[in-house]
Amino acid sequence: MTADDRSGGRLEVIAGPMFAGKTEELVRRVHRAQVARRGVLVVAHELDTRSGPGRVASHSGLEMPSRSVRDAEEIPGLVAEGTELVAVDEAQFFGPDLVGVVTALADTGLVVVVAGLSVTFDGRAFAPLPELMSVAESVTKLTAVCAVCGRDAAFHVRLEATPADDDALAPTSGHVGGSESYEARCRQHRAG
Ligand code: ADP
Ligand code: MG
């Protein structure tokens, strides 16, 4: 590969709390690359069980075929001849090894788009997103909608499940972030 072949390489990070639209944005960028007839590889982690193996899926039902891997080191082996864009969803599942792997891929000239949680349910920085954000060409930090007040939510919380709460936690409960047992919250409503 010549230096010119490598010149298009870049790392794009899409970060935020749950429900922020990270997967939707990842799928949008992959779709645009497909429209441009670029070879794409979409990677999910085996631990990502929302859509089952072989798909990435958003909370709103957008889906896209993907390859599931157990760890970051498996990703380079999936990059076929002609691949120009590699998309990785739920980056937080991969741990710190992802940083070196996606950096090496971008160094070879690939566009690498990585989406993941930048914050834990108790409001702490979630590795490896902070490190990925620091070495990326572009960072898109998204917010969700606070399930309590509707303001921008940079956080999500885990709802404590008690038997009495079972109905409130059901996907049909009407909570703004009603699926699973997490809710997007703004700064004011993240505690209580
Ligand atoms: P992420 O990957 O960041 O968790 P997704 O792309 O899977 O987010 O889902 C985003 C979609 O989730 C939104 O377009 C909307 O339809 C839905 N949604 C459900 N609850 C919320 C919320 N509290 N804030 C924003 N979007 C929400
Ligand atoms: Mg997602």
C-alpha cells in the first residue's frame, strides 16, 4: 500500500449515553458508504444481545447485518479486500484493546467509525470511549431525551427492579426510555 492509499484513514467516534441515537448514527454513516459503493464491515460484540447475533439494532428498530466477535483482536481478520469503512458498535464491550486495534486499522487507510457508551449508569467515564475520543479525527457526542423532563440527557440510570416495579419496567410501560431497565436522564434528574 502506498502513502496515498493510507491518506484517507480516519477514526470517527460517536459517543453518549443509552438512547442517544449512537447506533442510528452509525447505521446512517454505514448506509451512506454503501450508497457510495464502498466496501463496509460492521462489527458487533458477542455480548451485545439486543438484536441477536449477526445484527446491530437501534432502540427504534433500525437494523443492519454485522459480524459478531469475542474480542477486538478478531476485527482485523474480518477486513476483506475492498473494505473501506469499518463500523464498530457498543465499543464499551471491547475494553481497552479496541484503541490499538482501531488505530492500526485507521493507519492503514480505513475509515473506522466507533460508537459506544461514554458514561456508565452511575455517571462515570466508560473506557475505552474517553481514550478513543482523544485520538479520533472526529467526535460526535450525542444526548438522549431525559425520561423525566425531556431536556438533553447526557446520562442514563439503571432502574432498581422491585416486584412492584415489574409493570413499570416493561417495554410497553410508556416510559420515554422504556425498554430494558435503564432510562436516559439529564444532569438534574440523574440522581433520584
Ligand atoms: P443508542 O445506540 O445511543 O442507545 P439508538 O440509536 O439505539 O440509541 O436509539 C435511538 C432511538 O431510541 C431514538 O431515535 C428514539 O426512537 C428511541 N428512544 C427511546 N427512548 C429515548 C430517549 N429517552 N431519548 C432519545 N431517544 C429515545
Ligand atoms: Mg446503540
